[in-house]
Amino acid sequence: MTVKNRLAQITRDPNLSPKQKSNFLALEAEASLPYMAISDAVSEAKNSGIICDMFEGNAPFKPRYVLPDYAKFLQNGSEYLELSPAQDLDEALNALTIIYHHVPSVTNIPVYLGQLDDILLPFCQGLEPEAIYRKLKLFWIMLDRTLPDAFMHVNIGPTDNIVCRTILRVDAELKQIAPNLTFMYDPEITPDELLQVAASNICECSKPHIANYPLHANSFDDKGFGIVSCYNSLPLAGGANTLVRLNLKQVALKASSVGDFFTQVLPHYCQLTYELIDARAKFLHEESNFFNSFLVKEGLIEESRFAPMFGIYGMAEAVNILQGSPDFNEDNIDKPSSHYGHNAAANALGHKISKALDGIVKSTQVKYGYNGLALLHSQGGISIDKDVTPGVRIPYGTEPNPIAHIQALAEHHQYYTSGISDILTIDETVKANPQAMMQLCKGALSLGFREFTANVASNDLVRVTGYMIKLSDIASFKAEGSRTNTTWLGAEAAQNTKILERQPRVVAHEHTPAYSK
Amino acid sequence: MGRVATVNQIIPFSCVDGPGSRLVIFLQGCNFNCKNCHNPYTIDMCDSCGDCVATCPVNALSLNLDKQGKSKIVWDSDKCTQCDICLSTCPKQSSPKIRQYSVEQMLELIRRQVHFINGITVSGGEATLQLPFIIELFQAIKASDDLSHLSCMIDSNGYLTEGGWQQVMPYLDGAMIDLKSWQEHTHRYITGRDNHRVFSSLKLLAAEGKLYEIRLLYIPKISDIDSEVNAIAGYLTQLPDSVRVKLNAFQHHGVTGEARLWDTCSEQQMLELAARLTERGVGNLVLPNVYL
């Protein structure tokens, strides 16, 4: 299709709002510019799906993620935005509402809204709890309606305070998709009772994510960090200038053996990934003029606190390919399983790959990095990914029980400084028992999980007291009436039971990155 | 070497068998023979007749001779695909998929999950048929620095004698007890046993502050939970306020035999029963999450 036709199609699309049309038109315009200079090898790796630039555009004029120092902003006001320092909660919320519209990101909507309890608490002195509640609730509704993007992310915790508790209350009440929410947990600081409130919220609305605060804090300097978009941990007053991701499945397919993978193929493609990272960062930092913005001039962000994210995905497939394991599906439940997530040797190979990546990322200098380095990231997938599993996750539908799941993956988490997410699927019986959710969370964090995320879903597989049952079995069982033989136990049921596919699906965590029709 | 338990299944993470998250040990064998049993293969012990061996499609079952020269079914859980054909083959409705665990083995298993759980629950079958094992296990948990914070619960049909309960009481944090019917003859019709000992157990556990939950199974027109609602409500309101009253709705899934012809309990029927109990002052009611 010619560019002109695509533009025409976007302008006429009945399902897009004017704003969305503007965004896609802008993307098309950017895509019509020549790509930054890269070598043939990078270009080939990019075209064959081994390296992916996340559709950030041919001429990146804004960083992927920006984390302004909002505390400083509220304290100093902004000359550029003609705002004086905030004096009370109303002024603080109003000022934030304004600045959010000037914080860019890859989605054109801010992905970081701040450590809101810390920055708002000073403005809550002398206010009644109900007044704080009313103001924050209106603020929450405003965020969801004007910045409709679930990558927009608020942080709270690990301290126990009225703003933190009020946000948890409002969030569980409203159950909005936006903003996304991370609760920082520190066993030394956070009372169990507050963690229990957060865990009960997960049962209500699958939010917040619970972050392992000490682990994140130790990965960054005293100026702090924030968790933005979906599970991206980045330096505060900085951000990610770009994210380039490597498809480990495709890398594994190029390797002739496990040894070849580690000594030749993986280092080679990592080097190409760095080439692309450098080209993209160079354009942003040297040509786009982004770092002349008021955010920099007023000290809300610092150029030196931006780092590229070195993303990976497809770990599960890579391990299974390297081990020569057949595809994992219900017709092929080899026992004992040799697959990633289910087998000790497969899991260990995965850990070894993460460790190798960590070694490469920690020893490869970049011109525009955090302390001269990129940050390793377990990437959560985008909607175009087919037959490849996000990050280091266990493929959907093949997850073992939640505890085995956590135990299989915990060792990866130490390596992924700029974020890793494993989504645990918990059946709905947990809804009546939030204490169980909290204990699972504590167990995961104590084993080294950086972030605990649970999907509470009505699994097809449901635990009823004393036994597991399969909802779909029961549906057919009921439909078949009162047959006297116990067909539900028979071979046919076992063959037809796609039990392994029945875990609720987890949707991809980024939008379709470009207009596709 | 301590006691050994015969185990039907272990679930490492359960949210429905007591407070918080729990590792649940389902012991094999039951002294009730409920017509409505949802998992009848937990009632009888496997007698190693060997009928199931030939029907296993993946050769996970074999018949071996033990040291005394007695034949014994051996189950290879790694090969097993859980198709459950063996359960439908078994002439006794038992399960060959059972395993022996010593107290030490069980402790090792619990230690592997300890960060994730608030406690353990022994269930069944009827757990208390293997009381000496339970006592040793609970004792060992309470005596271990790294495990003593775990709560130890029993899920039971309540048929254990008072003497039995007294033995486990020092190590027991709470019990969940089924009351399958109010009238003795109804109870006998459903379970094959009277319910006097069930009431004694409830009384004793309530007095000791260890009755966590009483479970009432509502089988429309069969159990007398609805026709005896006044008497039952009167009884329940005498129990300590902390006792959870869990209402279970009878369903056909897993049920074999004549109980398959009984009506199941709908959500509407369950809500009506709950309303009638509430009207009569019964608090702390827990209703089913799903009706299947």
C-alpha cells in the first residue's frame, strides 16, 4: 500500500478517535523518514525478527520512558509552565494534572505519574481523611478519562501513610484500567496489615503489582528509581532513552549447539543489538534536541540518568530448542517433562542464559547509559508476537502450580535490573481468602522476585474442597444428562481435555505499536 | 523411623482448606460411605488386585512383589498422565495412585513450600483414621523452629472419638467438621453411620476453641438441612461466634450410584437456605463460590 493510501485509510477509520488518528498519522510520517545509519548485519537481524526496535520510530525525538522528579516540580513550580510552587493539595494535584500533559513517552502519554504518596503527603497536613479521599478520587477519575492508557503508572509505598492507604481504597473502588499501580514492599518498613490491604486489592481488581523495594532500591543510586509502564524500573529524574529487544528463540535457532549458542551466536547478536541501541540513542541525544526541553532546564530530568534497555524475550522457546525438546502441547505431554518451567535442567539452562546476558550487559559500555551501561530487561511482549513467550516467562497455558512457578523463575530476577514480570495465575478461590494471596506474594519476594503480579481468574480448573474439577468437563457432563457410567473419568475425557491450554490468557502488554489493517 | 501415612494427594497451594494459603495432605481411606461422595476413590484402600495395571495406557502401574512376597501395586507418578482410567477400572472404587510418606519426608516437602504457606491441613478420605501419623507430624512441626509458625488443621467427618481428639488437641490449631444431616436416621441413610459422635466432636472442639468451621451439605429433599432449619439455626447460634458456617451445595460431579439421581442444589436454593439461617440469627455464613 502506498503511504498516501495508508494515510487515507487512517483518516477514515471508523474505530479511531481523532486523537488516535493524529497519533497514527504522526507515526506514518516518522516512518517515512530514512532509518538511522545501521550496518547490513543489524538491518538483516532486524528484518528477520531477531532484533526488534519496538517500533519506536525511524527518528526518535522523545525517549521511550521519562521519569520526572515531580517532588522538585511541586516544590519549585515551573517557569516554563508558569506555575508557582504548590501550597496545598488542590494546587499540587492541579500542577500535576498540567505537567503530565508535557511529559512525553513512546506512547505520547506519560508512563510515570510519580511516587504519589511521598510527593503528596506534605500537602495533606491538616486535611481530614475524607477530604483527602474525595480529592484523590476525583484525581483518579480525571487520570483515567483524560490519559486513557494503562501504561501510565503510579508508585506508592513502602511506608504506611494516609495517601498510600487512600489510593489503595480509591483504586479498589473504581477498578479502572488506568492508572497502573505498583506498591513498594519492604519487610523492614511495611506493616503486614498494609501489605494485606494491597493483596486484598489484587483479589478485587488485579492491582497493584507488589515490588520488592529493597531489591530495586539497591540496583539504583540514592536519587531513587521508579516503576513505569509495565514493570520497567528506571532511574528517577531520568528514564529509558530506547528499548531494543532480542528474540532469544530466533537466536537459539541459529545455534548449532548449546556451546555454540553461548560462545558465538548469543554474543554476536548481543553486539548487533548494541549497534542498534547506539544508533537510536545517538539520534535522540545528539540530533533530536529533546534534551533542550524545559524538563532538563528546570532540573526535572538529567540526561545522564537515561539508559537504554536491553530487552530479551522468548527464553522458554530458546531453552526448549537448545535442549531439543519437542513442542509442548496436550498431545505431547512427555513425562517427566523436559520443558522450561517444568524440568530442573531446563530451568538451570535458562538461568545460565540470563547470567550470560547479565555478564554481557554489565561489561559493555554505551555512550548514553546509566553509569555508562544499558540495563537488562525481561520484556513483556507486544501484540504482534506469535509463538514466542514474553521475557523469561513460562508459556501461557503450561504454567505449573503457583509455587512451582515461582520456584522455577525466581533465580532469573536478580539479573533484570530494569524490570521483569512473571504473571501468576491464581484461581478464583483466592478471592475469598486474600491472606493466601499475601502469603504467596511474601514467598515470591523472599525468593528474590523483583515484582509480584497475579491474575485472579476463573480458571477452567477449579479447586473445590478436596479435589480439582474442570469446569468444561462439568459442562459436558451436565449436558449429557444422567448417564450411569462415569464417562467423565474415561479415556475420551482425558484426550479431549485441553487442560494445559486452559489457563486464562494474558494479553500482550503493549499496544499494537503501529497502524495495522 | 516414625509413622508412615498413606496419601492420596498433596496440593501445595490451596485457598479453601482453612485460613490463608495451605499445603493440603489428602489421606487415603474413609470410615463413612457417603452415597454422595465426590471422590469415592479415596474411601477404600487399594488391595493390589492388579486389575488397573492392564488398563493404564502409559504403563505407569505395575504389580510387584514386596519383601514379604506379597503383591503390591507400584505407581510411577512421572509416567502418569492423570487420565484416571485406573479409577474407573478399580472394582473397589479405590485408587492405585497412593504413596507412603514418613513424617520426615512430609516435613521435607513442607519445608520446600514454607515461604508460601500459612499452614497445613490434613484432609481425606478421613484424615483421623491415620491419627498417630497426624500427631507425630503436628508435633514435629510445632517443635521445629522454622515450621512452628505454621497452623495445623484437620478437615474431618467428625467421627473421631473424644479420646482421639484429646490426643491431638495439644498440637491442633483448628478443625473443619462436616455435619451431613441433623436427624440421626438421615445421617445414617447418607453416610452409613450415626451422627452422635459428630455432635460430640463439634461440642468438644467448640469448647476447646478449636472449631474453625462447621460444614453443612445441602442436598435438596435428601439431607434435612432445610426441614430442620429451626433446630439447626438454634444449634449454630450456640456455637462460638468465631466459627465459620460453610454451606456446601450438593452437585453430581464425581458422584456414582444412586446419589446421581438426587437433585442438585441450585444457587437459588442455597441463597434461600442462607437467608433462612440469617433470619434465625446465624452469622459468619460462607457460601459456595461456584455452583457446578
